[in-house]
Amino acid sequence: MQINLTSTAADTIQRFMEEQGTAEGAGLRVAVLPGGCSGFQYGLNLEDAPQSDDEILDVEGVRVFVDPFSAQYLEGVEIDYVTTNMGSGFTFRNPNATGGCGCGSSFSG
């Protein structure tokens, strides 16, 4: 499985993890959850350890945890951290999405 983090996203995540004082084996959970205006939405969460059935990736120096359900929707996704006039936050570019919405945080598969 491949998930891509831009250098800006990786730096932001690493900085946030340092500020939070996360545990040694901690990582970023990237998940797909039912909901959102297009059917699915992305979820990001810092966790101290992976679940037993997670895929564990090392992406740009960040440990990434992905559960089996989410993995089928996240292959090749790129996560970036952008700052615009409207604010700043993570964005997702998913080559597998068949539709999306204006907010950029939900998609249809």
C-alpha cells in the first residue's frame, strides 16, 4: 500500500507530535469513515500504537497506521497541508475517488 505525504504535511505532523509529547511508537492514523456530503470522509488522528490488523507505513519519517477497511480506499492518496485565505488544514488528493465535494474532506468511491 502507498500513501504519500508532502514534505509540508510531514513536517506539520512531526511538529504536532513533538508538541503533544506522543509516545515512542506513536503514529498518524489515516482512515476512511462513512459520512460526509459525498459518502465517505477522511479521518486523521494521532495514536500511541497501531491496532493488530493495521498496515504500518513509514512515510516521510512519519509512522502511518491504516486499518483494512480504509486501505481499500487510500491506495495512492496524497495528503498535503495547505494555508489559504480561508485558513489552513490537511487536503487529500485521491486518485481512486469517483466524486467529491467542495469542502475537499469527503469523497465517493
